[in-house]
Amino acid sequence: MWNIQYKPVILNNRMSKEQQAQRMGQRITALRKMKGWSQQELADATGISRQHVGMIEGGKLMNVAFVTI
């Protein structure tokens, strides 16, 4: 899919769900920007709305399915 070097997101039990959501959102934002995509382009590629992408990247969603990601 994306031809970029993978850097795993490290989540651990000591982090709150909010912290985990923020870290995941930051990583998704970084990967999107590395690809040179706008939030709308990522939304189109994944089949979710641009608003949903923004909420994920902003760490506002804590129950994001890995299928979506």
C-alpha cells in the first residue's frame, strides 16, 4: 500500500487510553504527511470521512478499529 519505512507505534498499559489515542493519531499524521497526502486524500483512500480522519489524528477517538487504520 504505502511504500514507506515502518516505525511501530509503541503503546503500553501504563499509558491512559487518551495518551494511546494521541500517540496513534500523531503517528498516523506523520505517515500521512510523509506520503504527501491531505486528510481528504487519506479519507478517500480509506473510505472514511475527512472529519473522521481529523478526529483520529487529533487523538479524539479511542475506539478506532485496526481495520479502519
